[in-house]
Amino acid sequence: MHFDPASQDVGNIVFFEHVNLAVPDQGAATDFYVDGLGFTRDPYLMVGTRNMWVNCGRQQFHLPRGEPQRFRGTIGLVVPDLDALESRLRNVSGRLEGTRFSWRRKPARVDVTCPWGNRFRAHAAGGAYGGPLGIPYLEMPIAKGTAAGIARFYRSVMGAPAELSDTGVRVNAGPGQCLVFHEDKGHDAEYDGHHLAVYVADFSGPYRALAGRGLVTREDNPHQFRFIDIIAPGGKKVLFSVEHEVRSLHHPLYRRPLVNRTADERLP
């Protein structure tokens, strides 16, 4: 065994919590996220018809009602069993007919597209992404030549370890979680306002660095601010845009226990 202490460093981003995607139809969203993927609607928060929060292991999807948003890239999932997932997707296919919903079984994974075109890659627990259940990674396409600048941004501004490769950069977003940026020709898809949420141990450091360059877009409350544009330190060019909802560890929702049902439990 090669002992590599640096591989265990977490960095300043200690937890990636949710992806926010607007949906036009809560019924279809329930069919897909709850009946199909097997996740659980949060029973405590956002239980009305204007928004729905769906628990996925330790993470969530936030699905406010509105024009459909599409994540630029692929959302990774860890589910208990791929055969059971396929069975659930098959059961909801009739209800989602006429939408962009589809799925395809591949070796060690199931690729799924939601009714509005968002792409998911589901892995079985105990495999390469052995657990815990939830969202282990977000994979996003970026322009050629931007990976190094994105790595510098996350390292120096967000205080997160970032590992460069021949094809992009992998950013640590908490234990067992990462943001993956691949240099790809599909990078030019238009950004439509979806966002991701992370918790950071050092809240004021990234805030000062971003505010000093005019990159903070909102201060929601004492525990949370937002930014959209990723710009390399010392540079001016926007390398990638995706809203980050940045939360402190004093945020009242930090590590809130989430209810997760047994998706395939049925009445006799």
C-alpha cells in the first residue's frame, strides 16, 4: 500500500449539498426523481407546489417551479442497485412519454435523461463510487485551455485542492465529492441560471477575494453569498459560469439529517 497523506486532504470546501434546477411540472418531476430514480421528497421543507426538495442520500435536488433549466454536463449518482433502478425507470416511462426522458444501461452504470434534458450517470453502491449514496460528482464541459485557470481559481480563491489532468481538472468538494471540469467542444451551451451549493470552513476568505473583484452577485443572509463567474487569479476572462451558493458552517441547514426511504418497498 502506498501511503499518500495529501490524498486525504479535504480543503476549504467541506461539503457539496445540492443542485438547483427549475422544473415546469411537479407531477412529472415526482414521477422522475421520486418514482423513477427512487429518491425521497423532503417531508419538512418546501412541501408546497412552488418548490420541491428531493433527498438523494446526503445531498438534494432543489426543484423550484419555473422554465426548465438544464445542467451543462452530467450529474453523477450513487444508487443502491442498478437493476432496481432500471425497473423503476421502466415503470414510469409511460407517464413520461412525449418528454426527453430516456435511459440506457451500460457496463457498471445507467445513463438517464430527465424529462427536460438533464443528464445523469447512475452508479451502483459498492462499485467505483462505493458510497455513500448521493451525488458524488458534477461533471461540466469547459473550453480548451481553461482547465489550468479554473484550477488556480479553486485553489487560491476557494481554498479547494484541484488536480489537473490531460483533459481537465478535478476539484475536491468534500469527502467523496468532486467537481470535474472536462475540456470539451460542448462547452458553449448557454448558461441558464441553475446553481450548486457548497459549505466552506473559511467563509470570509473567499468572500473577500470575490468581493474585491466584484464577483459576489448576492448576499442572501449572514450565512450565505453567491457568485457566478470563474476567473483565474490575475486574469480577466470568464473561464466558466455556474452559480455557486456558498454557505458557512453556521448555516442552519448544515448537515441537517435527511430522510431517505427504501425506494423499492411495496405493499404486499
